[in-house]
Amino acid sequence: MFKLRGCPKCHGDLYVGEDIYGTYLSCVQCGRYFAVADAPGRGIRPVPDAQPAGPPVVVEYDLAA
């Protein structure tokens, strides 16, 4: 998504993007980069219907055979 003429430095167009670190704004013309505070509801979300892990599986091999 773009915000036209939204850059406070050069009044260029801002690109709104998202990566593993969160949401950011980047100016297409001058390259200025702005980190955006996370919006409410973003972050770690619980997995629906997640079950706790059971006991560990132990596999025994008979290497002598």
C-alpha cells in the first residue's frame, strides 16, 4: 500500500510494508525508513485448538545385532 506525498523529509510517496520485525514505512524517492508501532492485535497469536505436547518419544536401537 502507498501513502502518496507522505514523507516528511521530501514529500515523496511512502510504501507501507511488513516483515518479521513488524510494520514499516519506506519512502520511494529518498529511501527514508520509518518503523511503525505495532497495531493492537498484532504480535504472538495463539494457535487455535493447540494441544500441549505429550511425553517425549524414546526410540531404542539394538546396535549389537
